[in-house]
Amino acid sequence: MSDSPATRLQQLFEGHRLTPTQRRIAHCMVRQAAEAPFLSSVELAELAGVSQPSVTRFAVALGFDGYPALRRHLREVAPAGREADDDSLNEYQQAVHAEMENLRRLAEVLADPSLVERAGRLLAQSPTLPVLGLRAASSQARGFAYFAAKVHRDVRLLDEGGTMLADRIDAAVRAGATVLLCFALPRHPREVVDALAYAQSAGLTVVTVADSAFAPVARHSDILVPAAVGTGLAFDTVCGPMLLGRVLLEAMCDDLPEAQSRLEEFDTRAAARGLFVE
């Protein structure tokens, strides 16, 4: 199992109670994991969009005397033999390689399957399953809901915001929902954070797929499984969150005794209707 710079940073930050500003710095460092040990406090502050003193307070919150001590630590644990041939790749190849690294990091997260198995069990046990994803995350939520509806009795896609969103969450609760699944990707809409806070106040357990454990939705998530996004192109690439959604589907199916029979029934009906051409 690879020990990537991003993974080491995640491990360094875990277990610390960070303020929203400090989570923003942590998120920035994870996304810039290879360069993080070589950034000055001013450079890091500019990248994260915070003040330089905030970077210093962040380092102290992690247990270091200051930012120079944190940077020394990062340099000491950095891999000795970093690959330096990225310059030979064009921007499209670099984007693909970045996604490959994101998937390796996801594989490391899944080395301990207990968190995903717990999430899958909760999704399976909820009589009604609302699936939330707005803006950039709407396609992830829609894809999950499309497949989940083949095995789960009542899946409700929440991919539109506005004043009706809270009403639809209330309706899901009245129908018996105990869990809400959220896909949260950058840029994070304020409406998603507010919706998760409302869902928790309504008694729902929130399971979230997000791009980072330090994403703004973290404080309103009971279970958060991170899957990094690629940032090398004009628009983020999201292979990791998509794959993690399928993993959660698999875990949910494992706890739905009728899942296999429902899939077989669908295949029979699809064949009778000539639904597919293959």
C-alpha cells in the first residue's frame, strides 16, 4: 500500500479539533501535498485564502512550536525519491496521473472497510433513503440514486435547492427515513451545509462523500468518507467520489437481503421489454 504525501498529511491532521479556518488550511495542504513541505507561511496563506497568523496558529494547534517546525517535520517525512518526470507529460496526461494518485489514496482509505460497511448498513436499514447532491455533486447523487432504486424500496433524489429542500427532507423523515446520504464536492454550496444541519436537527444520520475530511460539510456529517478530486483541469475531475459511491452501493447491497432477487426481477422485465440492445 503506497504511503503518499497526502495520506501522511491526513494522518497528521486526524484527531485534532480544528477551526473552520484551520480546516481550510489543512484542506489546501492535502490538495498541494507534494509542494506543502516547501511552502512558506506566506505562500500557504495565499493559497488557502487566509492570513499568515492563521497559518502560525494552525501549526500550533497541531502541536508544533510554529510553522517552521511544522515544515521541518513535513520535510523529514517526505519521500526521498520523488518522481520528477511530470514535466514530460502534457496537461491532459498530468490530469490522468493525478486521478490515478487520488484512486490510490482512496484504496488506502478503504484498506479498513469498517467505515464503509457501517455506512452501507445504515443506508440499507433506512426505510426511505434521501440522496442529496447540489451543483457539481448533482451527477454523483443522481448516479447513486439511479442504481440504488433498483435494490432499495424508496430512494429520493434531492438534487435541486431552494426553499423546497427542507420540505423534501421533512417528507423523507415522515416516510421513515433515518439516514441521509450526501455527495459534497467543491465549490461547496452554502445550501448543502445548511441542508445537512437541518437534516441532523430533524433526527437524520448524515453519511457524506466529500473531497476531503476537512470539507465544510464535515461538522454536519456523522460519517464522512473522503475521496479527493482532481484540480489540474479547468473543471475538477471526480473519479474518486464516483467510485466511492459505487463502493457504498455495494456495501448497501450486502445488507439488503432482497437486493439480488430485485436485480434478477429487473433483468427479467428488461429482457421482456427489449430494453437493452446488446
